[in-house]
Amino acid sequence: MPLIDLASLKPLFAPQSVAVIGASADPGKIGGAPVNFMKTSGFKGRLIPVNPNAKEIQGLPAFPTIADVDGPIDLAVFAVPAALVLPALEACAKKGVRSVAMFSAGFAEVSDEGRRQQERMTAIARDAKMRLLGPNCMGVVNFANRMVATFHAGFAQIEQGGRIGMVSQSGAFGGLSHMIARDRGLSFTYCMTTGNEADVEASDCLAFLAQDPATRVVLLYLEGVRNGPKFIEALELARANNKPVVAIKLGATDVGAKAAASHTASLAGADAAYDALFRQYGVYRARNFEEFFDIGYACAIGDVPHGRSVGLVTVSGGVGVLMADEAVSRGLDVTPLPEAAQAKVKALVPIAGTGNPIDVTGQVVADIGLFEKALQIVIADGGYDSLVSFIGSAGRNQDRMDRLHRLWADLRRQYPRKLLVTSGLNTPASRAHLQTFGVLSFEEPTYAVRAIAALAWFGEALASPIEKPAPSPRLPIPSMPMNEVETMVLLRRAGLPMVDERLAKNAAEAERAAAELGFPVVLKVVSADILHKSDVGGVALDLKDAAAVREAFKRIMTTVRSHEPKARIDGCLVAPMVGDGVETILGVNRDPVLGPVVMFGLGGIFVEALKDVTFRVAPFGLKEAHRMIRDIRAYPILEGLRGRPPADVDALAETLSRLSAFTAAHADDIESLDLNPVMVRPKGKGVVALDAVLVPRTRR
Amino acid sequence: MPLIDLASLKPLFAPQSVAVIGASADPGKIGGAPVNFMKTSGFKGRLIPVNPNAKEIQGLPAFPTIADVDGPIDLAVFAVPAALVLPALEACAKKGVRSVAMFSAGFAEVSDEGRRQQERMTAIARDAKMRLLGPNCMGVVNFANRMVATFHAGFAQIEQGGRIGMVSQSGAFGGLSHMIARDRGLSFTYCMTTGNEADVEASDCLAFLAQDPATRVVLLYLEGVRNGPKFIEALELARANNKPVVAIKLGATDVGAKAAASHTASLAGADAAYDALFRQYGVYRARNFEEFFDIGYACAIGDVPHGRSVGLVTVSGGVGVLMADEAVSRGLDVTPLPEAAQAKVKALVPIAGTGNPIDVTGQVVADIGLFEKALQIVIADGGYDSLVSFIGSAGRNQDRMDRLHRLWADLRRQYPRKLLVTSGLNTPASRAHLQTFGVLSFEEPTYAVRAIAALAWFGEALASPIEKPAPSPRLPIPSMPMNEVETMVLLRRAGLPMVDERLAKNAAEAERAAAELGFPVVLKVVSADILHKSDVGGVALDLKDAAAVREAFKRIMTTVRSHEPKARIDGCLVAPMVGDGVETILGVNRDPVLGPVVMFGLGGIFVEALKDVTFRVAPFGLKEAHRMIRDIRAYPILEGLRGRPPADVDALAETLSRLSAFTAAHADDIESLDLNPVMVRPKGKGVVALDAVLVPRTRR
């Protein structure tokens, strides 16, 4: 059963009737602004001011209470002080109001008493099957039906509906985002702010926009989600609908995370978990506003290219190099133009650079026709998936720009499957014109390249469906810590490749176990009273035959007893000696919001000194596991260095995916789990985990 | 003797008299534009059109040839076809013209014949002590004396002189840069483009601007320098004059570098060498235009802060977090506000976040006075070196903005030593007003933080003088490859800590050598005929006493002879066994332009798989060597991990600096030099290089 109830959100986001509780005659007041804005915007439904002290508000008939309103109410906007909220909410419930957007502040974000009131609010709303946005939010704007349920001055005038859906947990940012977007000539389908999230969460908004046909891309401004599985469900919906999501997630550093936690009542998960989740679900993470809106613009206007190859055409050699550097550093493919096409460009401009970038030089300043012809050649003969041009200052010359506009319109008709992007000085009018036929325009050439890389990344990320691993068997996890033998047995039952070790109570059993396992073997003393086995002579390595095993068993018993006369000794573990593997660590930690997060890295110094590790939210399939393995910087070591054979990464990926499935299935029972070391043996020989520590979850 | 002759550049960059050779009556033509531009700008010197076919050009008396001009000529601008260049240049030389700026193209950038003509040009200019800018350049503009020696339409109108000096190797970019700067409300002191650099190089321009009092910051657009030592001299001059340099250096990736090489006649050095040089000399490397002009603006308008602590004041909690994340990731210090000051802020705005960021919340929308008071508290009590605010959309409200302008002006007067920065939606007029009293204004809050980090970085980079190591003794380097013994001897004489090893011809000598060196020792066979010593049993490790040494010597001789009966064997090297060090690699490679570049990294897998290495241009002192050591990601290994003692990084730094001095002193003789491995022993025990390979330079 889905966690998100999409149908119930419609009255909130696309209401036919909106009541404003606390409506004011003064459009400058918090209760006057939404009435004023909706009158100005031309709201397509019924607008109902509610105020006990007025017969009429801003020219509309007013009602003393919500109960007095005739007819159904899809949405009630709350612009009243905190003290009046609960009675009014109960009145709404009684009246059968279908949703509420609450500006009122002073709840969970300020005090424990506020938190209790907010919990009461949630209960009232849930009982009445009434959706509740806020409190402490800036409301919601629906650009298509002209519904402006907010008091933020940034929405005093709204443009026609666009293609970008905006979800913001911060109210202030919601309003600002609209102004920034307008400065850049972008327009929204919806702008939703969620505030304290007493009921409706950012995940609900994302899911709603994911299935909205007018929304081509969702911009998500996130402090931290409250409910991991719900967020994942929303991301899956966006993925299923092929909808790109661009996110700013606050708290990338520890200081940032601390500030995020104090700012709202949000329980932000650790940042690594979010970063992992975004990578898994194809969410583009922007580092600042510039990038957030740039990539949003690219997704709203441009199409995803069919691959990573890009042709760079420039009027300045230097800028061509700058774009090439950026393209390569972002993993785009800067293949040279075919020789024959290079010759054609040379015939036009003898001093042109014709590889890629194709530098038609400053000569085009004198003759813009040369640029047109060169662009035609590159797009026709280059076979590139995307084409980006740098036109210098030509964008500031109206005649030249008119010609270039015609050229791009023609190219777009001729090559509808190619992504066309231009850069250089431009004007808002030129940018607006180009976007009518899907050509992207940037001033900064490296941002043009970044946008192409982002679209190519979305193309790949959205192409493959989310792959789920085979379900893991449910096993009983004891709530008390297990000893190493029990842990190994449990994990082996879960299908994890734990080393095949046997407990031997005496030398004869050890010899027999070794013969069964095959030589060489290792022996380790088993005792709950001994922590550091090698310190007391409790370990023997590389025992090559039965005699060595027998002798080692006896030596271990003697030495350990002499060091720890009182220790209770259960015998020795006998295990095969694994000498031909690369040492890795597989770990799982439970994120309070996003659940089990799997970590992978190379063992020893790589984890400790270099922090060369990567994360994924569990569960995930084989492809994701392979991507995970290739994430770490030390990956070449697994490919085989200095003549060493390549390691069995297929088996490693299998283990990672299986581990993720196991911990996901036991998310409530496991706090953390470390497999360390896991030896990745040469290709075809598999992996083997030599030790494991499982910390059961303490339930509170 | 300096390589750069500053006095000779004055007639070129600040001429009193400018002749335009090939002057045209048509201001749209390449020879008409500079005449037109200088008339419009109000050039403060004498402007002299030269054209054999006109008596008068654009209202000025014209001369048929340069010889006919009365009086001295500081600068002759060449706007004639390539074929006419050499005779005209000779005429200039004869006339005693002091400098030439040449737009004419078609020389080294197109053909070998062009290259020969350009070499002739250089010879004529040098013989006549006449400085030559170009050919194939876009000229030079001096904003103070209104001298516009260019044909780029971007300079048709120039504003009053500013504080930014621009040097561009690309002509197209030079023109564009002026338009971009103008869009951002910035103005230049000079804009210089160097084209093919037949004589005047970007380094000359940089040096000239470094000592120009009006220029507060130099923006450098670089494809690659021709003369490393000259570039370094210019950088030293900038450093000595406390002048920040911001650079775009093209070719950060291999593809980019290839394109850069084909674009101009430039011999771009490897990018790692430039990156190293920039770090050593405090040049800020920008990755795109946005960053280039942003940091240029910050340096032109703002002051370097006194430290890295920054107070963040915001009207949006989320944006505060975004700024905090950016600040931390750029190494700024986001210390919380003192408790007492936090209480003062809370008294103003009870729901404020008061740590750092200080979030005064959306309440300031209603009462801007709260924001003013909070800012006053934070600056007075926070002790921060810099203060950055985020004001949301307040910058679009004229009344609020006027109040904030007054506030910032007051704060600036009260706290002249603090760097004040604001962010949020703004207007060009507001930005221009704030810069009159040194307050920086950005739309993007993360760029505001980036600018503070850049200024703090300059503060540190420019604070300490460039430190030069003690000179290295000059030693004769044979031009033929040396054997390992000779190499070790040579490097030991250079003061490098080569392992103390002895050649032993027989077992008795080996025993004696071992006794002198101290046990344990290693033995290695010495034979020019044997490459892989351990493959033929030619190595013995960890020999603990005389008997072991004797036995090992004999065994080596027997085994090696049985494998390689015909090999000429000189005996064995006896060396101390070093078992307690961290394995590192020190290497030197000769960059064709920048000379010897020293590399450092940890040995084995770290260099091979992780490419965890860092570079510096030789020579450098101890402080730089220490910075170099801390550069690598694996640095924690040298600090001591898993209970291992910290390594002797002081001795390592000493060795790096000495190696840099040695290779700098022998730059003409050494192509490459590897010390591998170099064992860094525990603190106080020094470092020891166990092997070395020196490749002498083959002179062409």
C-alpha cells in the first residue's frame, strides 16, 4: 500500500474553493495578502473571506465563521494567531473542509508546548481526513488555476504557468525562489512550502508534482525529510514518470547540519545517506542557487541528449579550451570532428581550429555567415549528441542575433533529436525567444557545458528502472549481542559468504576440521573472556598440514592459559587461510530517517587515513552495487595492479547487494553490522568475509 | 639582472603620442576604429593618423608615412595587412618609434613562413629597442589616459578608470572581458592583449600592472607562458607589491591542453606545473568567467580580512545553512556567537537561531530595524574578521535598501578593519553604491562566501615573502646515464640523504662493510648486465650478523652465476636495512617552460592507483615543502596511524627543499630524477633514500 495518498492532495494544491480564515481588508496584512493576490491573479475558483468583524473584505462578501459558509470548501488558508488555531481547525473539521494551509507560527519550532499543540493539530486533521500544510509555512501557489494561497510579497504578481514545480521546506526560500526564477525568465507550475510538516511533507509535494503532466522538472529545497520510506516512494514515482528532480539539500557539512537542525523541527539524516540516496534515485544535487536554477532551466527547456558526445563551436579559441576542460572534467565526450568535416571548416576559415573545439575565430565578427556555415557542418557531419556554441558578444548586436535566432530555429527543426545550447553575452529577450523552441542560452560558457552534462546524466539515471534485489529471508535477530560464532552462523544463513570455520574442542577435532576445509588453515582461540587474541598467543596462521595444526592447537592452549589462567576457553576456530585477496570492509549503519545505509571501502589505511568510502541506502541491486564499487578512488587496486590478477568484483557486488537486502529486511532489528575484513579473491574465486560484528538495535 | 625591463614598457602602455599606421576614415574598419575610439574617449596625448592616401582622417591631419611625422612617437598602432608589416616596422625603427601594437595577423599562428616573418619582426624590434605588442592581438587600452589602441567594438565607449588590470593572451577575450566587466559595474585600469607575443609577453604586462599604483588586482587570462623564469619574476613582483592575481589558465585537462596548443603558437607547460606555481605564488586560479570576475571584483572593492572567522547573518535559516556549508568547505571558521551576544539577539527576536549562522528569521520583513540591531550585535560582539549577510528580497524594496545602505556605511566607518559582504536579490545601483565605501554585494549567497574565502586566502598567501632555499653546490652532471653507485655518490655530494652503502668485492669486504654500517643490512648484486636483481637471486634482506652476511654473499654469487653465467659481476652493495619508515617517492621532471617540477607522494599503491601526488616548481623553501607534504590525501599516514610513531616530516621537508634547490641549480643538465623509495623514519631519525635514477638532459 502506498504511503502517499495522491488523491487527497488535490483539494490542497488545485482547489475549486478557497476560504481565508483571518481575512483582512488590508492587503499588506498576512490575512489580506492572499485575498488581494488571488483577486489580482484571477483565481479560477470561489474565494471566501472569513472574518467575524466584517461583512465584506476587499469587495468580496465575508463570512463570520467557517461554519457559516455555504457550499463545500476545498482549502482553508489559516492567517490567524497561534492561539486561535485549534478551535478554528476543529470548526474546519466539522464543516468538512478538505484541506488547510497554515501560515500561523509558534508551534514545534519554538517550544515543547508548541510541539504538543502541533501534535493535536495533526490528530484533528487526520481524524477528519483533512490534509494540513504547515504550520509555519508560506503556503502554496498554483500557477495554472491562479490560486495564490500565500502572503509572500514575491507572489503579488504571478506570470502564466511554466514547467517547473518548486517544493521548499523553507517558506522564506519559497518566496525568494519565485523572484529569482522571474529574474531568469523561468516560470513555475506550482510553488509549495511545507514549514513544520505537521501532515503534508515535502515528499507528498514531490509525489504530486511527479505525476503532474505540466511539470517537467521538480526543484526541491530540502532541510531534511521526516519519513525515509515516504521520501523514497516519492522519488520512485518521479523516476517512474521520467521526471528529473534537482535538489538543494542543506547540511552538507557538520556545521551546516547543526544549523539545519536548530532551524526547523526537522530530524535531518546524516548527509552521506542523502548523498547516496540522490545518486541511487537520479536526483541532481545542486551546491548553490545558481546551479539549482540553471539545471532547473535546462530540464524545463532542453531535452535529454542521446549520449555524452558534444561538439564545441566557438568564436574564441580560449573559450573553446575552457569549455573543453569543463566538458572533460564532467565526463562528456569531446571527440574530434571527422577529417572530411574538418576540411570543410578549413575551406571556410583557413585559420580555424577544426578538431573539437571548432574555433571559427574572430573572423565571424566580420562575417556571421561563416559561423552559420560552420555550425551547419558540425551538426550535420559531427554526429554529436549535443552542440554548444560560444558567440562572444554577438548576442548584444540585434542584427546578428536575429540571424542567429533564425539559424537555431532551423537547426532545431532539422535536428530535433540534438540538444542545442548557446553561450556568450545575451539578453533576456533572446533567452526567452530561444526557449520557445527548446534552445538553451547561457552567458557563462562553462555553465552551458555543465547543463549539458546534467541533462546527459539525467538521461542515464532515468533510463534504467530502479532495480530491487531478491528479498532476503527473515531471520530472528536476538536483541542481545551475539558471540562471533553465532554471528557468523546467522550471516551465513542470510546468504552472506562468511568464511567456513569450525569450532574444534581439541587437537584431533582441529586436525579433522582442517582436513575437511583444506590446507592451509588458521587457528583462533575462542573465549568470551579474551578480547585481543593475538596478544595472548591465541592465533596461528598459515598451517600447512595436520602436524602443524596439532602442534599449533596445543601451543595456543598452553600459551593462552599461561597468559590468562582464569579465562574460559571453548576451543579453537579452524578456518581456511585466505592469502590471495584484496582486503575490503563492508559496513551497515542505521540512519535515523533513511534506514540502513551500506558502506564500502578498501581495508586498513584506505578507510582510516583516506576516508575512501562510499555509501548507498539499502536495499539496492547488482548494478548499483557495481557503481558503488567503482565509486572509490582506490578502485584500480581491484582491477589488478603490478601484475596482480583482477579481483572478483562480480562476487563483491553480489555480496553488497545481498547485504543491503538483508539489512533492509531487518531494519528494525539491526543498529549496525560490519563485515571486516572481506577478502575479494581473484576473478572467479569469490569473496569471503573473515569476521563480522553485529550490533542489535536497542528499542526505545 | 631582471628579465623584465619595466621602463621600456611605459611608452607602450602609457604613451603621450600614438600613431595609427593604416588609419582609415571609416570608423567601422580596423584602421578607423582606434582613431574613432580615442577621439570619443578623449585621449590625453597626441593622436597621429598615418595613411599615404589621405590628407585628413576623421578630422585629424594625416601623414603619408611614419617618417613624415614631426616629433617623437611613443606608440605606433599597426592596422595593415601582413604583407606591409615588415617595411613599416623598419620605418618605425628608423624613426625611433618607442613601441608598436600590432593587430595584423597571419604570422606564427598560421604557417612556418609566418613564423619566420615573426622572428624577423622580433629581431627588428629588439635591435631598435622598440617594444612590440602582438602581432595578432587586439591591442591595449589605458583607461586613465584614455588611450584606446584597439579595434574591438567592446571599447567604443570606455568608462572612467577603475582598479582592475586585465591581461589576456586572447584578443577576443580581451574585448569580451570589458563587456562582461561593464555588465557587472566593474572598471579597468588597463586592458592588455598579447596575441602571438613576438616580444611583449603576458609576464611583461603582469609586471607592469604589479607596480601600477592604480591597479588593485590583476586578472590574467592565460593560455600558456613562453618563458618560465620571466613569468616567475612577474609573479614575484606582484607578490612584492602585495597585488592579488586571479588567473584563468586554459588547458586544465588533456583535451583542453591539446586545443590550447593548436589555438596559438603557445608552448603550454603541463597543467600540474602551473597549478603548483599558482599555489606557490599566491595566484588564485578561477575555473570559469563567473568566478574570475567575482574574485576580481572582491579584490578590487574589498579588503583582505584579518583572519578566517566569519559571522553569518541571515533572514532565512535555510540560506544560513547553505552559507555555513560553503564557508566550512572553503576552510572558513564558523565559530558560534558568544553566549551573551546570543542572548541579546534572542531578546530582539525570540525565535532567532543565534549560534552561527544567526537567523533573524522572516520577522525582519515586517521590521527591518530588527535586522539592523542584530547586525550591530553580531559585528560588535562576535569578533569576526568578516561578516556576511543574506537579506532575501529586501534589496528590491527601495525604502528598505536605503536604510540598509545607511547601516552598512555606518558599520564600515565604525569597523574599518572588518570585511563586510551582503547577499540576496540586489540591483546594479545598490551594488554600485555599496562599492563606493568598500562593501561587497552578491546575489548568490554562496558566492559571497567564496569571495570572503578568496580574500582570506590572499591575505595568507601574500603575507609571507617567497622563501628561497640555500643555494645548492654546482656539481658536474655527466651527459651519459650513470650507474646506480655513481648516482648515489653524486646525490650524496648534493646533500641528499642517500643510504650509506658500500661496494664489496668479496665476502670479507661485505662483512667489514656491514660491521661499519651496523646490522641488520641488505646485500644487492652489482652488475650492469642484470636488470631485475631479485629475479636472479641477487638480493638478500635483513642480514643480522657477520655470518649471515658472509653466507648471503656467497649464495648470491652462486645463484646469480647459475642464472646469468655471462654477466659481469662487480660484487655486492651492502646497505643498512631500513625497516621503520613510511615509503615515499620524490621525483623531479623538467617542464619545458617552467623548469624542474618536484613531485611528492607516498610509495606503491598510493602513487599508482590513487595518483595521490602533489607538485611544486623548483626551487622552494621549507615552508612550501611542509605545505606540499600536507597536500596529499594520505598525509595522516605520516602523522602516525594505528599507534605507529609520527614520521620525521621535518627531515622530509628539508630533503624536498634541498632536492628542489639541487635540480633548479642543474636545470639545464637534468631531465628527470627519481628518489624511490625514500623511507621517512620516525620523528628525529630522518629520512633515507634507498635508490635513485637520474636521466641527464639531452641537449638538442
